[in-house]
Amino acid sequence: MAHPPRRASIAGRVRGAGAPAEGSGAVGFGAAGGRPDAGRVAGGTGGGGSGGPDGAPGDGDGRDATLVGRSGPMAVPIETDPGPLVPAPPGPRRHRRHRRRRSRGERVVRGAVVLVAVVLLLAGSVYGYLWFRLGQIKSEKCSACVAAADGAPYNVLVIGSDSRAGDTGQAAKSFGSASQVGGQRSDTIKVLHVDPGAGTADLLSIPRDTYVQLSGMPSGTGLATDNKINTAFNSGPNALIQTIESTFGISISHFVTVSFDGVIDLVNSVGGIRLDFPYPARDNDNGNNNSGLNIAHAGCQTLSGNMALALSRSRYYEYEVSPGYWRYDGSGDLGRIQRQDTIIQAVIDKAKSSYNPLTVNAFLGSIVHDITKDDQMSTSMILSLAQRYHAFSGSALKTFTLPTAGGYSSVAGDVEVVQEPAAEQVIAQFLGAAPNQVVTPPLDADGSPITVPATTAPTTTAPGGSGGSGTPGTTTTTAPGSGSFNPTAC
């Protein structure tokens, strides 16, 4: 007997109607008394159904339905007598997704993409680190610097400062403290000519005792206007730059100042430099070791930063030709310049040969606190130069020395007197063009201006180029075999 359909007020969720349920074949139970809306119906595979009015198990029809009976706004008709069992139509078949295996070529491409991404990330990190490190370099305004056109050659003044400010401990013992040696002088004066287009760099050394008329000196310094060129730096780089521009017609676009500690740390950062000494050597100033140089034996050996600085500062260089017999080289400041150029070239080659991230970090860490630059030498400019000149070798650096001769001034004592016309020729060769008009010519030993000839074009061979000694007009006394006593790169 078929029961009439009854309506139950239910609220529920019907899942997968007409399909076999994934349940356990539970049955629904109506509440005692047959309350139509109190039955829970759980239809599972092969059983279940709607709860009967008297609470008896329902006759399951195999439908997958979960109905929770409770009073609510929704009402759906439920057949209490489902009649004959009719198989439900099959629902859509669920397919398990299978991940497609990538080919070897696809895996290689994906790996390459990841590798490139990592390299770019690391490069960006290294670039950012370099930017941070270089940003730590102290900067000063340069009112005397002349801006160069984009891409055009320009000159950088490199100053080795003998300031003892801040020196303590071993540094003060070796070089003297600020109370013992006051002020500052340019212990080394070099002009670096950079040609970005040609990718070349040349170096001109100006002897520190060159006798000139100082320019750009502030009032109240107490210094004589006619003086050694290195005294101009006592008033800062601007005065030295103006003096160079006025005396030699060389325009300066940037400057870099390096302290004693900077030289020491620079050499140490590359693990020292290798130089070959033909004889044992020392720096002997009337029985005093002026710079601390002490090379105990001949041959190729590694110099630490302290010993490299001592060699670069040695002005009373002696070499031992036989046991106990020492000979003074007699080259004075000119021989000192040659040794400085050798050190610079050795540092360039060592830095290039040992290039790696750790070396770069040590190199930058060693210089950022010991150098000062002009404020127009930006970080991006330094990075651009480093990128352009990263393959530059020390042997490619052409070196020039301004021709001078020793003299004595009643005002400044022992001085170096510029030799003309040789000096003008060297400057023209160094610049690759005629220098600017000279405003205040260099001085002879009596303090009179020296006639500077006009130069319209550089000569094909620079007197004193690439080594600097033996320049025309140089009258300093040198030992037999001059130059053979100086160290060379190993």
C-alpha cells in the first residue's frame, strides 16, 4: 500500500543527488511520535532513506542525501514509500589528475632560468653592497675642480697625505704623532690622466719639493708664497689644485687623498706585493732610518703594507753592494717617485690577479676610511670606471715624471727646479695635447719666474716617460748603473 506523500519542514544539504553515496549505509530515525521534521536521514550506498512517521527506520532508496530535519522555512516533499528500486543514472566520472613528466630539455631550460635569476639577484646584491661601501668614502667640496665634458678625458689629482692626525700606537711610533708632526703636506703628488674613450690611463708625478709660487692660499697661513709645492696642501686640496693649474696649465677635475694608513691597508688587502730587490736596502738619514725601510736580503719577496709604505717614502735610499758596504743612490725625490710607481703597478697587478668577492670586500673595507674624494666624484662614476678598467694591468699604466734639477733656495732650502723646455714637452705628451696657459710660472732657485715656452702639440716621445728618471735637464747625481738598485716587479 502506497502512502501519500507527506511534507516535512526541513533545512538541509543535499549532496550528489542520484549518485551512490560514499557513506556507510546509515539509516534515518524519526523522532518518537512521528514528528515529521525531526528525522535525520542519511542515505548511503545500499541503504538509508527518509525517517518514518513513527520513528521506524526508513526504506532506503539508495539515494545519496543527507537531510537534517528541523523546523525551518524550507519544505520539500519526501516519498515515504519509494516504490520499486530504480538505479540512479551514473554521474560524471571523476578522473584522477596525473602530472605530466617534463622532458629533459624542459628541465634544463627551467634550471637555466632559475640560475639566471639567482645570478641577477646576487649581482644586484653585490652592486648594492659596492654602492654602500663606496658611499662611506668621505667627500669634500672642490671649488677649484674643472668639470670635464661627458666622455672627454679628464685629470684626477692623487695626493699622498703625510698628516699624522689620528695616528696612535705603531703608526705614531713609526711616523710620529700629530703633536710631533703638525699640519699636513702632500707627501706624494701624482696626476692621473683618464681617457674613458680610449680606455687608457697615464700617471704624471710632480716632485714634492718643486719650487713654485703658491696659488689659492688663504690669508693668515704664515707660509711664504714662494715655496715647495707640497706646502700648498697644508691649506687643503683646493690650494694645491689651483697651484698645479696656474703653474703647469693642467686642469684638475677630481681629487683623491690617501693617508699613510690607506697605503698600508691597501697593500695588505691584496695580500702584499711581490718585488725583486737586487740588493738589501734601507732608508738612512744620517744614521736614522727615516721611513723604517729594512730589506735584509736580496731577491723576490713579499712586502707587507708597512714595508711598502716605508719603500714609497724612502728619500735616503741606500743599498748594500757587498757585506757592510752601503751606497747612497743619490736620486733623492726622483728615485722615490720611481719606487712609488713600481708599487702602484704591483698593487694593480696583484688586485687584478687575485680578484674575487672576498678581495673586493677587503679592498673596499681598507680604503673607505682612509681616503677622501671630491664631492663631484659620484659612486656611479667610480663603479663605471671600475667596470671599464677592470681588465687594466699595471704594465699598461704609462708613468711620467716632471723634469727637475736639485737646487737651494734661501727661502725654502733644498728644492727641485723645473727644467724647461723639457717639462713642457713631458706635460704635453702626458695630456696628449698642449697644456693650458700658465699663469704663474715655476721658479728658479733664486725665486725668479722661469720662461715657459709655448707648446702647440705633444712630441712623439716623452722625455722621462714610462719610468721618469734621466729626463732632459735633470742634474741630480746617480750611482753607477742608475736604476739597477731599485726593486722591480717579480
